[in-house]
Amino acid sequence: RENFIHLCNPHLEKMKEDILYHFALGTATHDFPTLFGDVKFVCVGGSPSRMKAFIAYIAEELGLGGPGCDYPNICAGTDRYAMYKVGPVLSVSHGMGIPSISIMLHELIKLLYHAKCSDITIIRIGTSGGIGLEPGSVVITRQSVDATFKPQLEQVVLGKTVIRSTNLDEQLAKELMQCSKEIGQFNTVIGNTMCTLDFYEGQGRLDGAICLYDEEEKLQYLKNAYESGVRNIEMESSVFAAMCNLSGVKAAVVCVTLLNRLEGDQISSSHDVLVEYQQRPQKLVGYFIKKSLGKV
């Protein structure tokens, strides 16, 4: 059963019913194997609208839907997260930051387990701030590192600090990189991703409501990050990598960079340019899914 989801929680086996509260789903009210048993690819991203756009895109790419098709939100009973499905692909929003994606992942991993899914690949697609890269570059994460550039997630459990690995699947990263080369439409690199606890001070910005450091200190910090192998910054990858590792799931993070943080803090590109940038991770992951299913 190596290729099945495994849960690091013996208590779940004793429960008569498992309510996935933030999805508005439950094992007593929904037939998980029937609803989700054929899922092979799960794509997660911050915004509900972006994940709905992704499912429409992948449906058309796989020949399972076309323009004007409607894809109902499976989690319509709640406003916390949105979930869409077409064929073997599940698309789920996770909100912003480690706490939000952590809650979603606990319930997503249980959903896949209850559905008896196997050979699952989970990919986070999103946006990020780049370091030393042209805006619009795509970063495939090798390791998620914390704000001190260590490849780990520190979590306090029962008052004790637990350290968890944040490595991501090396082979999957290489496969995604090869897909980008075959597409040949945008610059893509494999590098470390720094995962921070907030958007402003935690990422060394000068434009937040509070900033008690100067520009020289900020630039030195970002240069140190670059020298350690960091190529982009976001706020979800560490717990994503750690939880997928513990659950035995192949995982990757694919984020486009909206700006080069060595040149500024605020995103100034036009709306149309940003929309095109945000489509790059979905194009890459969509191509990977098509190739994996023998449709390229």
C-alpha cells in the first residue's frame, strides 16, 4: 500500500464518522470513494476564483469540457474553501498563509484517504516575490526554507517545538522542469522557496504599516537569501511540503514571480500582465497532467 495515502493519526480509525467541517463534507453524508476515488492529481492555490479558472482550463485541455461549461463548487456548503473536480483532477483553494493551508490540507489528506485514492500527486500553484529573477519567471521549489534559510518547519505541538522536513519530490521537480522546456514559453528555474509568516516585515518589505529596519539591511537580507539558494518568497510552501511528506504524497510547488524583490517591494505591473503571469503555473501544470495521462 505504498502508493496510498497514509495517515499519521491512529485515532481516526476509532471514529464512526469523520466530519470535514471546513469542506462541509463528511463520511456519513458523502460517498467519498464514489465522489473522489478516481482522483490522481490535486492542484491547490490561494484564490477560489483562480482554482475555478484552473479546473475550467484543465477540463478543456483534457477534452472533458469546453467554454461555457459550469463546474459546481463541491464545498458550496461553506465559504472557507472552494473545490472543483473534472475527471482525475481536483482543484482546491487554500486561502493565504500557513494556518489557512494547514487546515485545508488536514481535511484534503483525510478526504483522499477516505476515498481510497492511490498514486496521488499534489501541486501548489501560485504567485510569489522573486529574488534575482525577471518578473514572470516560474520557480519550481527544490526545498521550502524558513526565514533563516533552514529547510524545516517549526511547529508547536502540546507546548513542544516539533521540527519537520520541508523537502519536495526531486523527481517530480525534474519532470516539471522538462515540461517547461517542452512548452518553451517562459523562463523556469528550480530553486529554494522561502516561506514566511507574513507579507510585510517577514519578507523584508519597506512599505508595511510597521518597519524598523532600513533599505540597506533589507537588501543585505535578500542578497543573503539569494546566496543560500532562495529564488522566491511566499507563505504556504513549508507546511505544504511537511504535511505531504508525512502523508507519503508526491508534491511540488510551482509559483510565478510577480516582481524582483531586489528592485522593489510593490507590484506595479499592469492588470493584463499580471493575469498572463498567473496563467503560467497553470499552463505548466496542465501540460504535466496531460503528459502524465498520455495526452501530449
